[in-house]
Amino acid sequence: MFGPEIPAVTPTEVPEGAYLLDVREPDEWAAGHAPDAHHLPMMEIPSRLAEVPTDGEVVVVCRSGGRSAQVVGYLMNNGWDNVRNLAGGMRAWAAAERPMLSEDGNPARVI
């Protein structure tokens, strides 16, 4: 039995003002992330659910879209109806030449 289909958006479809939730590991985040993203590693989601907005558009992102799709499914199963997966993840974000910042002093990149 499969759960609900995971809603997704492409990097160019991310709405202005969307809450970007980056669920990658700290080293991935430090290497490169969207400027307005919020970092919340996937394994911390269950204990930090209160940090995920329940209103407005929430777009969940990882490296390629797999982990973020799992997080979107988890959130949907816990009552969120405003979450979308970033199709292709940060790889697609970078390929679409969307802005990125790094935290480690190197040029922003996806690892």
C-alpha cells in the first residue's frame, strides 16, 4: 500500500517567499545551500516538528530529492498539507543557476 503522492516543485517553480527546509547533513549544508534556506537535518525532524511552519508554502530540499521526498511524506502523514519536495534537490537547484551560499569559505557547491 502506497501513501499519498509526494507533491513536488522544480527549482524554477519555487514560490517567492517559500520556506525552504534543507534536510541535508551539516557538511552538505556548509558546502552550499540556498540563501534563505533553513537547516534542519532529516534525522532531527521528528524531535523538531514544531520548527516546521504549518502555513505558507514549505519546500523541502536535499541533495537529489530522495531524502526530502521522505520528509515530505512524513510531514504529510503528521498533518502538514503545505509541503512540497524540491524535484532534483540541490543538484537541480545548482543546475538551474539559482543562488547559493557556502559556510566553509569555499565557493558554494553541492556535495
